[in-house]
Amino acid sequence: MQTAVIGGASLFGGCGKPTLALIGGFVIATVYNGLDLMGVSAAVQDMATGVVLVLAVTIDCVVRRRSKTTV
């Protein structure tokens, strides 16, 4: 589900693109890999991924609200 939120379909409906889902997967993998190389624990890696997901949903909400007000 994580890659769908980052690069694919929105949680609020709609459809995503396979290439964007792949990019989302790379983002999550990069976060995990970078934190693992720094020696961060698995619990902190999960929390960091959660923060990235919350940011992605927040950005999606803001973009959708702005697009509705300009139409």
C-alpha cells in the first residue's frame, strides 16, 4: 500500500500510473536504504516511512483543494 500512496492512486479516489507507483517504490526504498546505511533501527525506519506517507497525503490534499478552487 505504501507505494500506491506515494506514487500511484490517491487515497481519495482516482487512478494512478504504473510509472508513478514505481517511483514511489524507489522513494520508500531510498528512505529505508539510507536509514539502514546510517545504522538507524527498524522502528525509526518505519516511523520515517510513516512521516513520508503523511507528507505525501498532505501534499495530495493541498493540490486537490487548490485545483478545485481554480476551476
